[in-house]
Amino acid sequence: MDKKCDRCGKEMAAWTMSFFNTEECCLSCIEKEQKHPDFPKAKEAEREAIKAGDMNFPGIGLPEGLRRT
């Protein structure tokens, strides 16, 4: 089964879920995400949601600068 990055469309051998939304992203896209100025805000929002019992938090939304072009 070939798995492709939801953000850039490249094939992935390893991936993780975005902190901004529910996309499954390659490690390259996640690295870009982690450098975005809103990343700490997204990470904290997820932490607070989990603390409140929300295990299906959809994220705060993907910032325009990280959208696939």
C-alpha cells in the first residue's frame, strides 16, 4: 500500500499527524510545520483538548503559508 502525504502528495515511508489539522504528513512537511510561528499555539490547543478529554481534536486549522500549492 502506497501512502502519500496529505499535504505535499509525496510517497511516505514514515509520517505523523499534523498539529494544525487532521492531515497525515511526511516528516519534511512536519518539519516545516514546526517552524511556523503558530506551531506553539497549535500544540498547546491540542494539549488542552486532550487534557479536557477530547481525543478527536481537529486542530486549530492549517495556516495559509503551509497549504499545498
